[in-house]
Amino acid sequence: MAKGKRPATYEDIEALPPGWVGEIIDDELWAFPRPARWHAWVASELGVELGRAFGVRRRGPDGWWFVDEPELHFGRQVLVPDLAGWRYERAPGLLERNEPFFDLAPDWVCEVLSPSTAALDRGRKLALYHQEGVSHAWLVDPRARTLEVYRRGKKRWKLAASHGGEDVVRAEPFDAEPLDLGWLWSPGSTPAPGP
């Protein structure tokens, strides 16, 4: 942060124009317009597929809570991953509080990369998720049609697997069921456009 600049506050997020997503990372405000259609499509399809196979309604106490774009509060940090999941057994009362944010770190996060967010998603956000104890992180790139699966190590993330194209994969922590990556990219075969 520049010398003499005040730390960002939640009021800065609230002052953003409608349709913008704000995050506070290391006292600095990061703001982005709503994601492009391809980005939204991939995140939505992934949430549907995981919810169908692993959601609380399917698996009960062995299931997961999945939330699209949850606002996560980690002290002064405010992050908004594209998707997040909490194991029901660790957070049975996750939805009991009527607040617009979550202060319990998820067990899994997913960031769908776009040209405007990729550096932040791969860099500081991934480091903060590790610092807060998130056990798995996925980075999905709809342009490259790839899925990178990270497992939390003691000091840093470890790349557990990298998948791409039309592969049918078993990606931790959801490796009990296959995931058809071809379903994520689009109903057609055209890759996402460039920036």
C-alpha cells in the first residue's frame, strides 16, 4: 500500500457501483466488474455438478455445503471466491446465522480465472486461503480448459493434479465421483474467447 494511504474498509466495498465485487486484501481494496458469461457458466456448472454428487441433501452428514461467491471475512481480509465448500461434519450450523458473510474458513475454494483476476487469484488470494487453513483449492481456467487441484501442505500449496480438455477426472477432495470436464467448458466446442 502506498505511504500515507488509508487502509480500505468495508464502507469502500459498499460504495462500489452496482454489479461490482469488492475484496479487501492486505488493507487494499480490489474491485472487479461482475464476471463474463464464460466465467459465470463454468462456476455455475461446477457448482451444480458438485452439489448433485456431494451436497448435504445427497449425502447428509457426509455432505458438503456449497456456496456461490461467498463473502469470506478473515479478520480485516475480505475475499470472494467463485465457489466454496464446507464439510457438513465440520460446520453443521453454517447457515444458522443470518449474516451476509462467512467467518469460518471453507474446506475447499475454487477460483475461475479470468484475465483481470488471474494474478490476484494465483497469488495473494491463494496464499491467504492457505494461511486460513483451507485444505483444498481449485483453479479453473475456461480459456485454457484446465483444472489445477491444490492440496494444503505445511508451508505452501502442493499441486495434487492438473487436468484439461475433455478429461473425466477424480479431483480431490471430491475424488469419490468422476467429474467430466467437458461439461464445464460449454454446450458447444468453442473455447472461451481471449481477453
